[in-house]
Amino acid sequence: MSIAHSLKAQGATLATAESCTGGRIASLLTSQAGASEWYVGGVVAYSRLAKKEVLGLSSESLSAGLVSEKCARAMARHAALLLNADYAIATTGVCGPLEIEGFLPCHVWIAVKSPRGISAFLIETEDRGREENIDFVAHEALRLLEEEIER
């Protein structure tokens, strides 16, 4: 995994804040031997309450809804602060099978926090079914993280 190599080379750490991916990103990261050298941990904040109470998001951060760029950016920022990490990934959106907040399945915001700031990306693709959507979003988040680390 190039992410592991790059983070170790930088002496950097990573945290995750997952909603719609439900811990899939953390699972992929920790499947790598030695992940504890660079992965500090993560939070699965699936509900509005968990986003507020666990991650510490403000009502303002949630004002645009749970499926929003604003929410994703706040999740990444708060995960990095909470876990004292250099990088963080956050996912929030709809993986299906139902529509949420008016959004169809596979409408997801991914935010990547790095020492340079926070970038956010909207992923909208065809609905492949819940499990495949979760896998797709998790891998896409890791791809975006890898791009950010290598910049």
C-alpha cells in the first residue's frame, strides 16, 4: 500500500471519520501489517448525534445537512484534531439502498485533510448495490488520500 509507505516516509499519521462507509476504510487500512505506525484510529459517526457528540461538530457544520461538503470538511478537521493526526479522511453520504435527504445512493462527499488544508470531493456514480457502493467509496477515498499525500 503506497499510503503506508508515504506516511511512514513523512513520519505522518492518519485518522478517519466515516459515516456511510461504516468503518470500511479503517478496516482496509488496518489490514496492512504495521498500520499502527501511521494509522492512529477512527470514528464511525453514522448519526447526527454521533457527529455532534463524538466528533464535536457544531450545529453550524451540520446546517447544510449530513450529506454535504460542509459536513465532510468538518468531519475530517475534527477527526484530525481529536486524534492528533496529520492527515484525515471523512466520508458522508448515501450508499443505499434508500434515498436520504433527497439524495440517491452513491452520492457521497469525501474530505481529505492534509497539512496543506482540506479538499472535498463529490462522488456521484451509478448505484451498484449497498455493499459495492461502500467498497467503491472506500477505495475512492483512499485513492484521493494517496493523491493528496503524494502532492
